Amino acid sequence: MTDQTFEYTRQDASGASCTAHAWAKVPAPLTSDQRQALKARAAALLKERNAVLVAHYYVDGDLQDLALETGGIVADSLEMARFGRDHASQTLVVAGVRFMGESAKILSPGKTVLMPDLDATCSLDLGCPPDDFAAFCDAHPDRQVVVYANTSAAVKARADWMVTSSCALAIVRHLKDQGQKIIWAPDRHLGRYIQQETGADMLLWNGACIVHDEFKGTELELLKEEHPHAMVLVHPESPEAVVKLADVVGSTSQMLNAVVNGTATEYIVATDNLIMHRMRQLAPGKTLIEAPTAGNAASCKSCAHCPWMAMNALQGVIDCLESGSGEIHVEPDLGLEAKRCIDRMLDFVAANPSALAPKVQGLVRGIGAA
């Protein structure tokens, strides 16, 4: 297994992609009265505009609640796009990051797709520039190109397959069984995990999620000693040392499923901490503990939250519905090219439903499979 070491900056990037810029745009905490007033206004606008809100598990809890209370969905990125595609509404408000809005537009080109803040991006998307990635693919024409959902429409247009964290293992295993060699992008941790599990011949792009990349194996071992009966849930975008300590390695939906259906009373969770809002709603009797991103001397022992996800706010939902701001545009020809790799994944999953089988028993209604 060989890594492609394309160097890029993330935390110290300039302009709208800078994490400092993102944190600066995160709205101040609201009072209870303010929250209720904004939620009521947003709900009224969704109804007036015949729009539906599709929200990611990592956005603010008020947005998650608003989506569920108004007939929308809280889900992973692909399920958000599928829900939007299949919903009767012609206006979709996507609370998440930009590639999620693009995916929704690709699957629903005739619909209006709005976002609370178009500056909300993703380190994986930023770390895989389309031109550089295309050159990398051109240098290895004998390989199937498999990209994670956390990529731009332009990168998807260059790919043979798009995958999510719940179906990636099955699809890569399928390609390996066909004798295919693979280019994988952009997350090196997820790619390494899949390569180890499948034994596939994979070239890995050198990208990482700024949230999951910060989890610490040594600190997690110490936390496990403090909570010896806790089940450890880890997203495979995390470093190898963290993944090795997991009881369940899986997608967001699989982690949620593990909490709801698991027999343990305590769970250490290694993913964005806003997932705990939904976990607490679905499993109110369980104790949830954030996995560590720093040591005991740090001011923040666990700071696992995406700054771009944090930019999404109730006021942003109101603004985009009132003015039409934050509209996602994908050039039609590019959208058609990108849609091919998404459709190939959807067709594979439809023909192989066990590809999305969770690692624990049972299913939770309303949890996306992506």
C-alpha cells in the first residue's frame, strides 16, 4: 500500500476556507426565548415556501430538532441527498457542509437547494483539489477511482465509484474480487482501514478530517481504564491507534445503532460531539462520553466539533428562505458526470442490501444508512 503525499494546508488556510474564519462566523449562544422565536419563524417559512429541511447529525441540535419537527430528516450525507431527491418539495434546505448541498443538487438537479451558509466547507473536500486529483488519477490509469462522499462534485465527476463509510468495505471488497486495483481519496485513515480489512491494492490520497484526525490513542486508553465497562465507538476516519481500541468501527448510523441497541450502559464516542444530541434522544438511559482529542493538561480535553458544521444556524435557515441566498449551483454537465459514480453505488447497494448491514443487531427508524 502506497500513500500519495499531496501536501495541502488546512487549519492555516486563508480566506473562507480558514478554520478561524469558520469559528468567527459561529453564532453566539441564544437565550431560550430567542431559540423558540427563531425556530417558530424558520418553521413558518419552511411551510410557506413548501421547503423541507435536511440536517446532518453534526449540526446544532436546534436545527436537528427543527428538521424532525417539520417533516424533514436528520441523517448522514447520502441519506440527506436521497431524502431530498425523493421528497415532494421542490426546495431543499441543507444544513451541513457544501459537498452535502452539492450532492443534493446532483441527485435533484431540478430542485432549488439552499444552504444556511455557503462558506461551510470540509477539510477533506479542501484537501482534494480537482486538478491535482485528476493528474494523480491520470498517472495511474489502470486503477478504479473510488472517492468518499466528502468530496466536491468535480472530484466525483472524475471517479468511477463514490462510497460512504457504511458501504465502502463491501464495494472495495467487490472490486478486489474482480481483480481491480484502486485509487482511494481523500481520507487516508478510512482508506487505510478499508485496505487492512479487505487486503485490496490501494493507492491512498493523503487527506484527513480535521475533527477525527485529532482523536488520541494514548488518551483513549486512559479513558477506557476510567470506564472499563464502556463500549468504544469509533468512526473509521480516526487514526489507526484509535481504531484499534474500538468495540465498534462504523459510520454515523452504525454508531447510533450501537448505542440504541447495545447492552452497555456507557459509551465512549469518537466522532463529532454533536452526534450526541441525537444519541441522547434515541437512547436517553445511556451514558455518553466524548473520546479525547487532547491530554489532561489541555484546556479542552475533547474539542471534537467541526467549525464549518458549527456555522449552520437557525438565522441562516431563515435568511436563505427569505432571500434565496445560499443557493447551490452545479454545472449540469458536471452534475451528470458526478451522478454516474453515485448511481453506481446506489445500484450496488440496491442489489446487495447486506452491504449496509450494521455491525450490531437491530435497526433504528429514521437513521440514515450512509
